[in-house]
Amino acid sequence: MRLHCLQRASNDLPPGDLTRLYLQLPAIGGRDICKLAPQFRYMTAPARRRAAAQPQLEKQPNLGAHLYYKTPDALAAQKTLYIMFSGQNGGFFVPLSVFVSLLPDGPKDVLAIRSTLENFFLDGVEGFGGNAYDVANALREKMRTEDYNKVVVLGFSAGSIFALRVAEFLAADIAISLACVYPDEGFRIKKTVAAGITGFDPICACRPTQVGRLINVVATKCEFDVLCSQRLKNIRPALMAIHLVNNPKHNVLKPMLKAGYARVFMRVALGRNGMMIRFISGLSSAYGLWVVRPVRRLFGMQKVADWYTAHKKGS
């Protein structure tokens, strides 16, 4: 319960406010409560303390469960627009403001769109549209995406597929999915045909990608996630899969944060030169797919056993 309350308190705070909250945790609840916050050390590091003293992103009101942060006094042509689609129950693997603090420095606007429990945007996004096409058009109109220097779309877990579809329609500069999974086969065309709209999926092998750079981060030891990543790469050969070869968990962001290279990864993945991220992708994928998985299979350790497959078998 303490962890749940801390997570909820953390989610709606801009990075600077979250740093100040974490600095107060020892006085509020002692050392034990700090152990409940895996981001505690990161958010209270000297670099984050200095960043918290700088001008902060401004939280914009009136978006309900969604969150919208803006860099004040900066033109759109100078900023990067980050559009994020959450995973289950509106989560982002870590508190949203922690993830925002991992993004490269510079003026930015951040729109975080949350799904409801086990919905995975099956009915689109309230206030934006009932399917990916309508949501992308609404984002283009409301956010004026064409005015930004760069548009980046990010998807988390089961929200990734919807995020990638929106990225295709927006022709985003970069799309990053963190542990992309396919929550349901019916996810592709639900309600679109009944609404008189084509059920054509923009993410298919017959249509060239409209995204400048497409990246998926996957845990090599999480077999179901690897299979989803390979399925996505079959559809999108340009996909760069980044393998965390020592991670067995679906949450790929938390170990990256604990190991201290999450911010470095985001800088490389979002950099203007894509050669480094391509090299990392090739190296990690080769080692994960052709060394780690075969060895684990040999010893009976690489098994498809998680709640996703259990849920699918029971449906």
C-alpha cells in the first residue's frame, strides 16, 4: 500500500517536484520508505538536484487522466514533441516524471496519454478519437505537430502497438516502444469496420514505414516479449531491436534505470545520428537471439510462462 501511494503521488509531479519530494522521504518515513522507491537514488543524485533548481516544465491543466507538460517561452520550432502512450492501467514502468527526466536536455513538450485498466486503447482515446487514425489526426490538429522541430512517439508495453500505429499516421521522426506486446488479435480492426472505416492496419508488410526511426527495447529472457518483437520486425524490417540480454522481466525500463544507463540510452536513441543505435541493436540482438536464448533453451530455462500467455490460454 505504501508503494502504491508513493507511485500515485509520483506520477503527476514534474521532475523537479519529484526530486524535492524524494529528498524529503527520509524525514517523512525513514530509510524504509526510500527502499520502496527504486528511482530514489537517481532522482536525488547531484545532477538531478541541480536540474530541479532550473526552470521546470509547466504542467498544463484540463486533460483529465492525461498529462501535458510544456517548456514555457519557447517556440514549437525549437522544441521536440514527445507523445507517450501508457501500458496497462495508465502506467509507464516508472513514475512518468522519472521517465521525463531521462529525455535529452532542451526545450520540449510532453503529452502522456493514459489507458484505462486492461483497455490498451481498444476504444481509442477519449477526446481524441475512437481509432489510431482519428487519434493521429486529432493530435496533428490540437498539438500542431507539423510546427515542431521533431516529433517522437513512445509506447509502453501493451500500449506500444497503438503508439506505433499513431506514429505511422503522424509520420513521426522517431518511434520507440518499450517491451512491445500484442495484447489481442482483435486489437487490429476493432470497431473500425462497424464504424464504416477501413480496417486496414498501417503497420503491415504491404505498406512502407512512415517513421524515420523505429526502435523496440526487449528483454531477451522474457520469451513472449521476444516473440512479439520478432513478429513486429517481420512486419517492419527497419525495426531496431535493443536486447537487454540479462533481463527476464517485462519491465525493461526499471533495470536500465537501476544500472544507470537509461538516460544514456535515451540520448543515443533520440540522437540525430542513428549509426550508434544501429550498432547497439545489431550487437545486442545477435548476442541475445543466437547465444543467450539457445543456451537457456539447452538447459530448459527459456520458457514461455507469464501472465500474458496464461491469459490467452484461458480466453
